[in-house]
Amino acid sequence: FNAEGDRLVATLRNGNLEILSTKSGQTQFTAVGSYLRAEFAGSGGRLVAIAPHTVKADAVEFHLRQLDGATGKTLLTATNRFHVQTLAVSSDRRLVALGGSDHAVHLFDADTLREQPGFRAHDSDIGALTFHPTQPILATASADGSVKVWAHRTGKLLDYFLGLAGNPVTLSFSPNGRLLMVDGQERTTRVYDVAHVTAAGP
């Protein structure tokens, strides 16, 4: 959803993006491409999206693209040379986080796509990311079997949970930020109490 809640971006199986009106359900426009994920982020109703780009037979780059929210035109591109598996946008829509095969969290300014200081988070692929609704906190989930909670400005680990089986698919804070839910290939939804976690740490 966009900030006003009147538009929705959907990633289709054919790789295209559709922007829909939540009031009418009508498609406002379609952006043709090979997009994997997209979110509204930054100012002016813009979007960010991940699109793989084949460089040669054995090399694929993953482009983080900023798109005009009215036309779908690409405005900016940041190139990532690791397999991007997940994208998340902060609640204020100013920060974009990427995770994937290099086991690290990559942070970008949503308006400029300039990369910010990131940090190594796991010992295997990061499959899911989510920002806390009110604090500068980011949660990550990985195929290494762990879910971790970070102060993303400093890369400080605030808490962690073990025992996740298989690749994580979905990670989300509750609206009040007191619970953290993860779901994945193990077909079990796990809910963690994170009410004690603050960006300042213990």
C-alpha cells in the first residue's frame, strides 16, 4: 500500500507490476519487466522494486530500481551482485533493506538509492526482513535456522531466536511492535514476544 492507502502495488507471476486503486479495484497502470518484489517507498508516491538482470550465462545482477509511481518509469538503479531474496521498507518509507545470498543486510536511502552502512547478519541466506513499526529496529530470518533482531543504525544485535527449520518466507512485526511472526517452509508459524526489545538494547 502507499502512505494514503488508496493504491496497491502487486507483483505478477509474469514479472510485471500492477498499480491498483483500492477504492475501485481498477488497474491504474502496468510496468512491464521481470520484477520479483516491489513496495512504495520514498517521497512523491514512488516505488522501489527488485529486478534480476542477466549479465552473461552464469552471472545475474539484481537491480534495485526506483520507479515513478504514476508511470512506472525507472528513475534510479542500484546494482547488487548477490542474489536478492527479500526487500523491506521502513515505516516512514525512507529506508530500504535488502537481504539474500551474501548473508548481509544492505540498506539504501529510498529517495536517492545511495547505500548506507549495512552489516553481516547470518551464516546463510537471508530469506525475510521486516522493520519495526515505530523504532529503528530490523528483524531478519535466515536458512541458518535463526531469527534476529537488530538496531539497524548501528548493526547491534538486540535479541535472537533459534530453531527455525527450512527457509523463512514471511516475517512481520505486529502493529504495536510487541510480537514478531515468522513463517516458512517448515509450515509452522512461530510468534515471538519482543516487547522487551528496544533500539537502545538491554
